[in-house]
Amino acid sequence: MNEQIPTDDLDLDLKGLESNEPVPSFLAVHEALERLADFDSVKARIVELRFFGGLSTEETAEVLNISQENVLRNWKLARTWMRREILLAESRAEDSLVRSKEPQASSTRQMTSPENPHDTSQERLANRAPHRPPFNAEYLLYFLLSKKDRKILIGDLIEEYGDVLGRFNKRRADIWFYKQVAGSLLPLLRHSLLRLGALVWLGRVLRRLIS
Amino acid sequence: MKKPSNYIGEFEELVLLAILSQGDNAYGVTIRQALEEATDRSITVGSLYTTLSRLEEKGLVQSWVGEPTAERGGRAKRHYKVKGSAQSLLKEVQAARQRLKGLETVGGIG
């Protein structure tokens, strides 16, 4: 296939729905992403990588080992869904402020999936099984590792995160993940600096030999 | 006295032994878990992979990338295997440790 994959705007462009809508808060986007992850972990991952990680379509496809067309298709669906969810959440927040004294008729919340907006399921809420590690910790590793190494290392972390999650709960799994990333920063930094130091030293030696 | 071809530190030695203990299933997760179980201390993936990288540069281990799996978010795993030269080096290190233990007893320290 020789045709160029169209690059999509990286920005979620959530304020594009109405021109006088304020830009949603980071928290609102984060919460919508959490809800998306309940239904579709692939779309949620694409949003994380593209919106929060700043990766291109090509890089996202490489990380997830899927085609660029797949990334673009899922990105567009996820973006549309998240726009709607953020607006709904914000209007619910406003309503709850107004009706704070009224008894709640129902504590249920209608959740929809990106592909089927009319599909609602309370079981999805009750059986939340998020198996995605905290993405903010994961992104730290993106700065410290080469592309080749980070896929392997992050894969290990995700695999073990799933184990810990299965044995205990999400909070414990998240703590384990944060500890692993925090404990890995210094050795990885030291390793990178040593390599850099070795390159600098080699450069100086070569310069002396040449001059 | 015959010197080993490469010097390896304590943690490098433990990593080599952990790889050997896992046989054909030696990759990051299994090596790290084996080390934690054996040493009863927390081992981070960062410290493990920097050590594995050093061992590979020294020519003591070889690695290859396996198939991606869904449980790893579509990422592949890197398998490790200890080379023959490393196995003989490990034996030398352990023999040296035994000799030193004997000296300790002779010297009346132990």
C-alpha cells in the first residue's frame, strides 16, 4: 500500500464541539479515559499513547503491534466517545450541584460503548476489572529507555502487574508498579550516563589521536 | 594463578545463576521473580535489565526476542541464555569462594 496514512490532529480537540465550550480539565479527560478502559482497553491505550504520550500514529502502531489504519480508526472512535463522555460528566456535575439536596432516585449511571452508543450495562460498572497500569508512571520510562528496550521492559511490567492484580487488588498492583518504576529510575539513568560518559571519553581520545 | 576471563560482581553472578535456574523459560519476569525468591530482597526491572545488558556486552549471555503476547500488551519478551564461557567462569568464582572459605578457617577468623 503506497498511499500515505493521513496524520490526524494529535490534540483531542475537545473544545471543537462548541466554540464557546471551555477546554476540559485534565482530570475530566483522565476520568473519561478510565471509563473507556473499562470497555475497550485498546482504544484507551491509543488515547494514552497519542494524547498523553505524544506518539505519532506510526509510533503508536509499533508499540501496540497493530496497523496504522487500525490506530487511526480506533483513535477517531475513541475521540468521539470521550468528547461526549466529558460533556455528559460536566453536565452531571453541574446538575448535582443544583440538586444536591434532592434524594437520588438511582445511583446508576448510563454507560455506553463507543461502537454501540445505545448499549448500556450495569454489569460493566459492577465488574470493573481494570488491568492497565498507571500510565503516568509508565511514561517516565519512555524518557529513559530506547525504543528497542522499552517495549521489552514495559511488557514485563505489564505482565507482572496483571499477576499482582489477579492475586490482590488494583491499589496494591498500582503501588507495586510505582515502586518498580521509581526503583528503576536510578539504575537506568546511571546506565545511560555511563554509556554517554564512555562515548564522550572515546570522542576525546579520538580527537587527540587525530590532532 | 589463572585469572578469570571476566570479572563479575555479586549481583551479576546471581543473575547468571537465576538464568540457569529457569532453563528455557528465562526472560525478564521469571529471572526477576527467581532472584527475589532466592535473595528475599526487592529487585527492580531497571537494575535487572542494566545487569543483563552488561552481561551481554561482556559476552556471558545471549538473548533473542520472542513472540508478543496479549498479557504483555502486545509486546514481545526477551529470552536469555548463559553462554558456555559464563558457566565455566561461574565454576571458577565458586571454586575461589571455597578456597577463601578454607583460608578463613586456617587463619582462625571463621
